[in-house]
Amino acid sequence: MAARHDGFRSIAGGIRWDLLPARLYERGKHLGAWNPRDIDFSRDREDFRHLDPAAQESFLRLAAGFAAGEEAVTLDLLPLVWTVAREGRLEEEMYLTIFLFEEAKHTEFFRRLLDALDVHDDLSGFHSPAYRTIFYEELPRAMHRLLADPSPEAQAEAAVTYNMVVEGVLAETGYYAWRRLLEPTGAMPGTLRGIAHIATDEARHIAYGVYLISRLVAEDDRIFDVVERRLNALMGPALGTFAADPPRDPAVQADILDFARRRFDARLNVIARARGRSVADIEGWAGGVFAEALGDNG
Ligand SMILES: [Fe+2]
Ligand SMILES: [Fe+2]
């Protein structure tokens, strides 16, 4: 594709404020404006110091997964931003600028938390082989492939990896689980506050991913097979990353899995509904259909 512009939407044609990405952009401008630096970790520091060594280790294992995961998605999003910009999808690129800013803040949040807890050791030893498969290999590979191959298939694989699996299964369920474990203890209030902000940001990120994949499926029905294949390939290592977590109360565990399944099924249903539809149909779904994908935090 030649590097030239044939016109500009801002002065001819306008910006589609009705599209889901433009709506997410609008939401992100205020909901995504929280500042990790404003979070007070002084109670967390005290609470952490009073945990027994096993509980400290569990906390750090989770923090090591989330912190590196947020760093990975910060580092690996740019090829997708470049891909949609190159296609002239202004609304999508505008939203992705906020998306990337939010991921940078999530990374900042975890580093500030670890600094406040006075944890300066290398925590990468907590990363399981399954975790490494997803975050050290599959995610960067799927995203950076776009620089050489921005085809719809590659875009679908990238969005399934990033939005459906890493954000939709791992981050969202992981944060939900962590909140469920921490909230009853009344401890670590700064950590909980940050996670609550991150969860609402992630819901918007995932909604964008579902929109993108739905658009790609509407453009070419064969993309649905690419989506299914990629999901099947990644689900094993994705679920394997949870296996290293500390054992939980079976009722809590069942609730967490149920949460993950409901969210995942709702999103896959949206994508399946895109089959046989036109791109204009998907663009018209900005409200109701994606509200489902946004979930409770929408
Ligand atoms: Fe994030
Ligand atoms: Fe995200």
C-alpha cells in the first residue's frame, strides 16, 4: 500500500461518532483518566508486611503475572494500531491511542505497587511454562506478525490472541478472581482500587476486539474458521496459566469459572452473529449487541 493520503475525513465526510470505537473513545476520555500515581499504597505496604510468607508468595505470584502481562500488552499493541491506521480507520485508531495509554498506566500501576511493597527481586521465576507460552511467545508473535502481514487472517489471529484470550480470558477472569479473594479480607485497599479501574478499562478493550473480529467475519466468512482455530490452539495454555494459582474454596473456584465461561460465550456469540451480515450491520450494532460484550462494567 503506497504511503500517501487521498483525503482527510476531518474535512470531508466526517468522523463516524456512532461507531463502537468512537463510543469507546468517548468513554475512555473520562473513564480512563484515572492516575495510578494517585493511589495510596500505604495500607497495602502494612498489610503485606503482616502476611505470612506463603500468603506473601501467593500475592507476588499473582502480581508477577499481571504486571508482566500488562507490560506485554503495552509493548505488543502498536502493530495493530499501525494496521488500522494504514487502512484509514480513523475511529479505530483514535480509540486505540487511548487503549495503549491505558495499558501503559496498568503497567505503571503494578510497578508502583511493587515499589511500595519494597519488592525489587526478579519475579519472573513465578511465570509457569503455560504463562510463558502465551506472554513470551504467542502474544508477541501474533502482534508483530502484522508488520509483515496485515492480512485479515493475521488481524483475526492477533485480535483473538490479544483481546479474546489474553484480555478476555486471562486478565478479566484473573482480576475478577483476585478481587473476590481480596475483598473479603479488607486488606490491600490500594491494590483493589487499581484493579477496579483496570477492570473497567479492560472491558472496553475487549469490546473493541469483539467489534474488530466481528467486522473481519462480516467482510469474509472464512475468518470465522481462523477465529475458532486460534481459540482452540490457545485455550489449553490459557487455562494452564490458572493452574499455578493458589488453591481456592471450591465454591469460589466454581463462581470464577462460571464468570469466565459466561463472558467468553457472550463474546463468541456476538462474533458468530456477524456471520452472513454486512459490515454496515456490524457498524450499526454499536449499542445493544456490544453492550453484552462489554459486560457489567460497560
Ligand atoms: Fe491492561
Ligand atoms: Fe487491555
